[in-house]
Amino acid sequence: MKFQDYYTTLGVSRTATLDEIKRAYRKLAKEWHPDRHPPHKRQDVEDKFKAIAEAHEVLSDPEKRKRYDALGEHWRHGQDFQPPPGGGGGFRTVSPEEFARMFGGARGGSGGGGFSDFFAQMFGDMFAGAGAAPGSDGGARRRRTHGQDAEAEIEIKVGEALLGGKRTLSLRVAVPCETCDGEGRLGRRTCPACGGLGTTQREKTIELTIPKDAHEGQVLRLRGLGEAGEGGPGDLLLTLRLGHDDVYRVRDDDVEADVVVAPWELLDGTKVDVAVPGGVATARIPAGTKPGQRLRLRGQGLARADGGRGDLLLVVRIGLPEALTDRQKELLRELGQQAGTVRGGAAR
């Protein structure tokens, strides 16, 4: 196996954090996924994709990264190791099991683990199960890591954020590849179905409950909908973005909503029921209120990141019944003939 500098492969510094390593891997994995390239470049792309996955596997695992930083190209200790020049003959590569037998044998023998315990502590799970019988706890020491968290955005309407509710979503989630059982390889070749990633994308429908404190930029954690992993899938981090709807509009920290009343209701005033977070509020529209005027309901707007709430601004609009009788139409025409000109908004 040819040595590669994992940090160079991912394009990160040797002091990169785990988050920086994950971000670099996600970007490169998308760019070099075999499905994104023509068939005649498939072999080169698969090799590159495999190298990226290998680099991420090592650098995202604290124990493996520690060994790699300390030993460099010899970090595997038993693979691709060659004696230094001039060091004399007689060297050969040994497996971890053979190494354990030479220096202490299996656990559970007389005198404790001896060198086997020493090397297991120094090099982690590489020697932990050497010489152990099938069914013993040696193989159980291998740490099963969860899959990475995935990220996505979704637009919800202002009314949904204000009042809560449910939304049915179709998402593409990562699941273990059925062709290679999540291994990423078939024998000595990269799995053609997943390109060596060990996962494939599958459409999944979920019912999302929109929280009552939903606000712009809020991140919801959906358990088990992230990338697949040996220890189970990661989570999906879903960022909420707010969009206008037919009734509600965002105005800074407040929300505007239209309230439609009949012209004659403005003569003596009226009351209207308005849906607000947690239920229904009754708003009083005073006599003489003019169309376009705003009425403020304090603390009935969208949740804020600081835990408070904005206000709900009711914009009064004029409307007529959908069905008018001939007599009603006649009365409106008489009103129009006797009343002065009415203009508003941009009209002149």
C-alpha cells in the first residue's frame, strides 16, 4: 500500500480540528464521487475517492490520528513497513497476531498479559484482540463509531413558524450500501455501487413537527437521519428558513397579518378572533379605524433567539361579501354616487 500524507489529501493543516477535517472531507467526497464523473475517468476517480475516504477514516479517529502523527508512514505497524537502509538483513513483516505471540501471547495466560497488554495500551485496538479466541472480548474492544451528522435547510412559511404544526418532508438520507454491506469494497476492488463510500442515498419520508418557538436560522436535530456508521447513523441538522405566505409577512422582529372586515363594521367598531401562538386572541377594532391602519398585539409574534417574542401587527383591510344580492349592489352604487372620491396607496 503506497503511503499518502493524509493531511495533504484532505487539504488541511496538521493542527486541523475534527470539524475542519469533516468539512474538508464532505466537500471532497462530493467533488470526487464516481457518480459525478464520466465512465472513462472512473478508475482514476475511484482511486482518488478511496484515498480521500482513507484519509478521513484515519484523521477523524483520535486513536488512529495519534498513531499516524507519531509514526508517519509506519503507523499501521505491520503493513508496508520496510527496515531502514543499512540496518542489516533478516527483517520480515509480521502480522499483529504473530507479533503478539512473540511478545507475550494471548491474554489470560499465566503472568497476565505481559507485552501483549503493553502494546495494546500503546497502539490501541490494533493488538487488543491478537490471539484471542473467537467469541472472546478481544474483538469487542474495537470502537464502533457513529456516522457523521448531515446538514440541510428547509423553508417554512411564517404562519407555520408562528402557529406550529406538522410538515411532511421527503429527504435523501445515507444508508449502508447493500452491495458491499457497508464495507466500501468487493474483494480488492472499490464497490461500484457506492464508490467506496460504504453508503448509498435513499429517499425517506418523515413528518416534521415544527416547534412553537421556531425562528429564522433555528437548527433542529433529527436523530438517526445522518450518515450511516458502524455504531449507527448520525443526526440530521436541519436549519429553518422563513418565507412569506398569503397572510403573514415578517417585518424585522415582528409579523404582519391582514385582517379583513366589512366597511360598515368600521363605523361602530368590531371584534375579530385571531390565531396566535398557543391559541386564539380577540382583537378589538375601534370605531373609525381606517383601512391600512395597524393594530399591535404585543408578544404574539415570532420567537426570538434570546427567548422572547416579537409582536403581531394586524393590518386592517376592507372586504365585501363574496355574494351580493341585486339590492345590495344597488345600495353600494347609491353610496358611490353620494360619497366623495376615495383613493389610497400609490393612487393619485
